[in-house]
Amino acid sequence: MTTRTEDASADVGGAANSARSAATRDRILAVAEQLFAEHGVFAVSNRQVSEAAGQGNNAAVGYHFGTKTDLVRAIVNKHSQQVEKKRGELLCEIEGSTNVRDWISCLVRASTDHYAEMGGPTWYARFSAQILTDPVLRKIVYDEVLASPTLQETLRGLSDCLADMPMSVRRARADIGRNAIVHMFAERERTLAEEGPDAVTSWEDFTTDLVDALVGLWTAPISR
């Protein structure tokens, strides 16, 4: 039979273990994101991630996350939750808009605001660009991201503004736009990491420039 004191001690010990576990998970996520961004997902083993995260147990990644794919998904989810929240706030501001720029701005700014708030250095943009090169991970991540209600609402709003555009043209421009966003984010992040903030414009100006370019892409004349 346990006493109240023993029960209280167990509760405190359980809370401490839970906090340590959460801290370990966060450390593994941060280290994995950096290593994957700098070297590529499949060039880095779970054991290397565990060692870089300061874990004596080389199986720490498997214990906390499972497979490498599960680890990648966890990194994506960590950031997508914040982006989802920001996109929801932006959607409230443009509800009912018929302006292409409003919807593209929502699409871009939800992410750039997140990057700006993280400060530096960051690795998520380069990590995302690495994911695009792998067909298996690309599909897994896209399935996760496209399940976002606010992203679906944003894409519907943009589509409604372009109702007269042939579907084949719309798909082509969507592919071009998506790759432009991912790689421009990654290029800016790389420049920030290698050359510092003085080598680039502010996040606000970067966002404006990218939105201007994407608006031009989506509203350009159709010649076929």
C-alpha cells in the first residue's frame, strides 16, 4: 500500500520524466532538421542524428519517433502547425476577396511570417527543398500538407479568381509557383546562413517581391 507522500513523489517523478522526454524530442527534431537540410535526408542515419543530439543511446530516434519517415513527418508537423495558425489569421482578413494578389499573399505570407518569427539560423526551408527531390517523401509530405484546411481554402480562393483559366494551364502554373516558393525560401535561408542578414532584404520586402512575381505568373497572358 502506497502513502500519499509516495504517490506525490511518483507524480513529480513522472512529470520530470515527461519533461525530459519532451526536451529530448525537441532536441532530436532540431538536430535532424539541420542535418537533413545540410546533407540530405538519406545521407544522414538515425544513429548520426542521435549522436548529434547528444543521446548516449543510438536508438533514441527510433524510440521517440519510429522510422526516418516518421521523423521527417514530425519535423513537417512541427512547422505546419504554426503556418496553419498564421494562414487562418490571414484568411479572416481576405474573406470573400476576388483579388488574385490577396490569395497569393496569404499563401506566401503564412510561411514568411513564420520564418521571420523564428529568427536565425533556420534550416526548414532547405529541409523542405531536400524533400522535393525524393519521390516517396515528397508524396508523404504533400499528403500531410495538403490535408491542411486553411491551405485548401486558400487554394480554392485562388482557383475561384482564375475560373476562366484552362485546367492544364492552371496545373502548370501551380507547379511552377510551388517550386518557386520552395526554392526561393531555401535560397534566402542559405544566404542568411552563409552571408548574414545584411546580404538580403527584409522578410517584408522579400515577401512583397515574391508575391509580385507570383501574381505576374498567375495573371500572365495565355499563349497556347
